[in-house]
Amino acid sequence: MATTINPNGTTLVEFSATWCGYCQQMKTTLNSISDKLEGVNVQIVDVDEEMELAKQYKVRSLPTLILFKDGEEVDRHVGAMPADQALDFILN
């Protein structure tokens, strides 16, 4: 899988794993708000398949969401969150 961080715009990367219940919950949350994320590139990274990428971004707990704007990390959140909090995290 190739994760692409858009150098122009907003990218949200969720580092997750198939065995992680909170990660699956976060995927469901992101799917439920996807219609409000127009223009946001959302990437899901399975840490079991992309260990080097997880190391590169120092991911130690799951799920970890990293928000990039114009290719630069601007915020990070560890753990699942409800839809309204996720929207606020991504859009503000």
C-alpha cells in the first residue's frame, strides 16, 4: 500500500490494525463523516503491513490519527473519538 501525503491540502492518516477494536470503531466513524470531509485525503495504514511507516511517524498506540496540511504534520490524536470530535480535529 502506498500512503500519499498531499503536499497541497489536507491529509488524515489513521494508523490502525485489523485486530484493534478501537481502530475499527474509528474507521466506522471516519466513514460516517466522509461526506463532510470533501477535499480531505483520508488514508488508513495497517501497522502490521506498514511497520516502517509506523516507525517513521513514531506510532506507539492505536489508533493514531495524524493530520497533515500541505505535507507537514500539524496535529496528532491517539485513541478513538466520536464523530463530532473527529470533525473538529480534522477541519479546525
